[in-house]
Amino acid sequence: MMAVVPCLLPFFLPVLLSFSSAISTNSEGNALHALRSRLSDPTNVLQSWDPTLVNPCTWFHVTCDSNNHVVRLDLGNSNISGSLGPELGELKHLQYLELYRNNIVGKIPKELGNLGKLISMDLYGNKFEGKIPKSFANLKSLRFLRLNENKLTGSIPRELTTLSNLKVFDVSNNDLCGTIPVDGPFGAFPMESFANNRLNGPELKGLVPYDFGC
């Protein structure tokens, strides 16, 4: 009987892999359903988000890859309100997080720093408050980070200067304080990216602390 087991492996392996993928995408669906429970949706843009489905790949505003992993969440300008929770950190394959121009309030979850494949995060035009999470320094694939037109406070985390792939960084029209980083990619960002805050201009190393004025 033991000799039969290796022969059965080619038949069971695809089933096991499929089962593993289903568990993963189901956890992503659970994370998105948890997000929906936090949001007010007066125009029913989330009406297709049915938690009883095997995965969320058929939901509107959700894009999956060939393995049924969620890679895009497009809810920009959707007239939604509410807050974000830590469950968004479960979307491990997410590449694009588009939540711009809504009425989302509260703090930006530090768990978004778990989205290691993220390329673009657009949270601008909301009512986010609190500090920019230092955990964003873990997003090594990030190219676009737009947090402008919110109510963010505190200083710009120096940890973000390690994001070597970052091409666009916009925090204008917030209530940030301190100085502007000059290391890493920050040396190339235009001053317009930092306008209308309480920032004290570019950092002068060794002369004043980076959080001067906070």
C-alpha cells in the first residue's frame, strides 16, 4: 500500500495547491468584507461585495491576478466614508490601493506597512488624521505615495528616506511639522509636494533636529 502513495501525489498536488490558494483568497475576501463593514456606502458602489463567494475576484472595484490574489483596490472618488482597519494589512499581494477623494476619517493603519508588493498608495483628499506610519518604510516596492489634502500631523518619518523606488511623494495641504528630509529620494521631490503645512523647510543636518517646530 505504501508504494501507491507516490503514484497518487501528482493527482493530489494540484488539489492541495488549489485548496491553499482558496484559503488565501478567502482570507483576502474576509479582509475586504471587514473593510466594507467599516464604511458607509450611500451610492452602493460596494453592493457586489458578497462575502459568501469563494473569493472576491468577481467584486466590482477589485482586481485579481491569475492566481486569484487581490492586486488592485479601486475605490477612488466613490463617495464612501468611515475608517480603515488593520485587516487591510492582510492583502499581501496588493499592488495598488486607490482610496482618494472620499470622506474617510481616523488614523492610517500601521498595518498598511505589511503590503510589501504595493506600488501605489493614493489616500489623498480624505480626512485622515494622526501621524504618517513609520511602517511605510517597509514598502520597498512603493513608487507613488500621495497623502495630500488630509489632516495629518507630526513630522515626516525619516524612515521613509530608505524607499529607494519612491518617485512621487505628496503630503501638501496637511498639518505636518518639523523639517523636510533631504536623504534618499527626497532630494528629488519638488517643494510643492510639501506646501501648506507647518514645515520649516529642508533639513539642515547637525543644526536643528528634524522635528524642530513640532
